[in-house]
Amino acid sequence: MIELEPHQWEMLGRYLGAGIALGMGGLGAALGMGNAAGAASNAMMRQPTQQGELRRTMLIGQAITGDASIFALVVGLFILFFPAVQPEEVGGNFFAAMTGAGIAIGFGAFGSGFGCGFAAANACAGVARNPRRAGQTTQSMIIGQAVAQSPSIFALVVALILIIRQAPGTDLATMGVCIGAGIAMGVSAIGSGMGSGQTAGGAVLGLSRWPRSYGVTLRTMLIGQAVCETPAIFGMLVAFIMMFAMQDIPEGILGFAHMLAAGIAVGFGGIGPGIGSGLTSGPACVMAATYPRRDTLILRTMLIGQAVAQSTAIYALIIALAILYVV
């Protein structure tokens, strides 16, 4: 174990945790807002007379997209300024708690910020395509983006718990819990945020073409987004198990690897299923808007496809639980 003074452990954790939180959280939101701005610029060239409406839709979409980076900012400030419980006994546990919190919110905010950009971009294109339905298009965008922010809210909760429940001293098993929980929550939220945003983007695109299918399309979008959120829920579940339910953790480096491996399994294992489910539900929303009378067939096909796409997230959850309780 590296021998550091308490204030060195403290500052190391604060610097690294805050840097990851703001760096990754700001990256996703900036990409999403840029996507919205680019789509708005293209739309204004197609419909110059709708500049005001397009600008309003763009700014609303960018504001919601940027919420994820605000969550990252809040956690970053907590990491930098939240007092240590026992300053004289600060060690590796404090460092791991701050780093784990930064990983959780940084990667979680990245997915939601990037995903919300799909909905905002398609809303701008939809307003240009059908200016008379601009209000309905914007409303659909807001609903879809609100749901796509859910993974970043899950990550915010886990990050704040890690900060508040900091433990004194240096214990490798406890360090593994903090970093493993951060990875489980933050990385799994990447795919869920992006997939949920892709679903909202498909719904907004479909409604801009066939506004009368609003009810059917909105229902398809919300169901599709709920399935996209599954990997983030699995990640949050494993993070909570690590933080609150694990008692007989092996000591030393084995305990650290024990917790870290479980976090990596469910975290990285959730990226693909989240994005894959969005690739399924996004086109399904477009088709539901195009052929509302066939919504039952479209919904059934979407759910079957998403269920298969989610299978690897379930496998990752099984492996994570096996690592925690069986191996």
C-alpha cells in the first residue's frame, strides 16, 4: 500500500474525483448540445421563416441536455468541499469514496447528456418539417429528455451516498466497494442514457411527420425507454448491494478485486444492451407514428427485440452477483 499523509490522501481523492465528474459529465452534455445546435442550423436553412420557433426549441432542448452536467457540477463541488468525517484519519478509503463518486456521476451524466442530444436534434428537424405542430414536437422532446435523464439521477444518488458514507482509514476491501460501486452505476448508465435518448429521438421524428399518432407514439416511446433503463437499474442494484448488504468481504487485495470485478461486470456489461435497446425502440417509435393502427404488432416486435438485446445485461448481472455471493 502506498504510504501517504492524511492530507495527501484527501487532496488526491478530491482532485481525481472532481476531475472525472466534471470532465466526463461535461463531455456528454457538450456533445448533445452541439448535436442540437447543428440540427437547428440545418433546419433554419430549410425554414428561414421559423427562426424564432427553431431557436426556442433548440434552447429548451439544450437546457435539458445540460442538466446532466449540472448534476456533475454539484457532485464535483461536494467532492471538493464536503468535509472529511475524521480529518486526522483520512486514508485510502476517503480517496476511493471521492473517486468512486466521480466515476458514478461522470460516466452517468455522459450517457444522459449525449442521449438527450438525439431528441433535441430531431425536435429541431421536426419543427422545420412541420412548423404548425411545433408545440407538440417540443412537448414530446421534453418528455423524452426527462426520461433519458433518469440514469444520471440514479448516478447522482449513488455518488452522494458514497461521499456522505465515507469511512476513515485505509482498507483495500472498503476501497474496492467504493470504486466498484462507482463503476457499476456510472458505466452501466452510459448505455441506458444513450439508448433512452435514441428512443426519444425516434418518437420526436415520427410525431413531426404524423402528429395525429401522438398517443400511440408516446406510449411506445415510454415503454421503449423503460426497457432501455434496465442496465442502469441493474448497475444501481449492484452498487447498493456493495454499499449496504455486503458483510463478509475478503480482506486485502482479494477483497478489492472482489468488489472491483463485480462492478466492472455489471457496468461494462450494461453499455451494449442499453444502446442496443435504443437502436430497437427508436425505429419502432417512427413506425408506430407512421402506422398507428399496427401499434400492437410494432410494440410486440420491439419488446421481443429489446428483451433479446437485454440478455447480455442479465448475464452480466448474474456474473456480478456470483462474484459477490458465490465465488
